[in-house]
Amino acid sequence: MSASSNKPCSSKGVLRSQHTFVHPQFAKLKTFVASLPQLFADPEQGRMIYRGRNELREFEVEGVRVVVKSFCKPHLVNRLAYGLLRKSKAQRSFEYADLLRHNGIGSPAPVGWVTVRHGLLLADSYYASLSSNLPFTYIDLMQPGRVPNEDTLLREVGRTAGRMHNLGMIHRDFSRGNILVGMTDGKPNVEIIDLNRIRFHQISMAEGLANFNRLPVSDTMRRLLAEGYAEVRGYKTAQCLNDWPESESLNSPAAGNRT
């Protein structure tokens, strides 16, 4: 089955099976996406962005920059669950990015996903997206004066969260490294990444505001985020500020790396 059919392609061995899906827009990258398990087996392939529980590498292929996330192997029970019952984190990341973009919310364009199973167990999964052109993250906004148009961008972060919540989508890891920001053609642009932990249900004001609790803020940053959020959700800014969750101070060691 071809990628343009919107169905995953499969290849099978005696015990190993691989499922590959490529967005029709990026059909020319089908061979690259299908080769991700082999590429990640070679530590020299691609540019390492991050290595921890998961691994991120950037590749340049067919004239475009692609970021690929290799998810860590889940424990045995989840390997069976992902193998038989649940979509992999890679597939969910792809589908949620497509959904966000369809609803006018920024996220790097999804390219494709791969899952590898050994028998009934999920072994490996990979999610590929275009590399974002946005130059900053929320971490940069934590350093006053570092990012041009920081006030405008902070309000847009608040608006973006509000748009997601209005659509019944909440990001359970709405944290400093997963929010990309920058100006595009003179307009604020926010992209959300690391999407496999999005959940879907009606979002109350209290739950929506609590979603900001992983973002260290100053008093000014809190006000700007609240202004953007209140604008989109039809709330009063003063009410949002009154009910704003406890957040780490920018001066707290727990606020993390701001370089």
C-alpha cells in the first residue's frame, strides 16, 4: 500500500514486522522514513539533538530538514498493549500534529511514523516531522530582553493554549521546552511539540489554568499569558490572574536551564 493511500505500509519477517506511514504531502520521503530503524542503529547518522530516555536527531533529506524522535522501549506490559491495543506514541504524535494544524494551531509539519514489532510486542517507534523554523522556545522567554517582541509572543502562547482548550485538547506536558516561538512575517507564531500526551475532553477554566503550572513566570509574564488566554476563552483577565496556579519563580533553581 502506498503512502498516498493514507494507510500504513507493512513489511514482515518471521518475528519482526514494520509498519510505516508517510503523509501524502511528503511521499518523496517514504524511503527515508522506512529506513529510520536502520539509521538509528548507526550513531553516526544524522545530527544528535538530544539523547535521554528518548532520542532526537535531525536529518537533511531531499532538500528539507527533518527531525526524528525515537521513543524509548516501554516496559513489558505496555509493549504488549501498544503491540495489540493502543496506537504507538509515534503514531499519536503524527495524528495529533495533523489535528492541531488542521485547526489552525501551530506544530511542525508531520512527515511520517514507523513502528517495529517483535511478535506481539512493540519494539521501537519513530516520529518524523519537518524541523521548525521558529528560533526560540519558552526557555528564551524566561530571559527578559533576549527575544524580540517577547510581550506579543507571551500573549500568543496564552492564546494558543486557549485555542487548544476551546477545542477540547489539553497538552499534559505543556512545558518550557515544548513551546516554540518566533515572529513570522511580522506576526507572532507559536508551535507546540512533543504531542503524544495530548488528551481530549471538555476543559474547565480551573483545569485550563492549571495547565500553565509547568511554566516558570515573572509577574509580567503571568499577566501577558493570562491576557492572551482570557481573550480566546472569553474570561476576565483579572479572574485568570486570581486563579492562576502556583508556578516556579524565574529565580528558583527549579526553573531549570535558561541558556
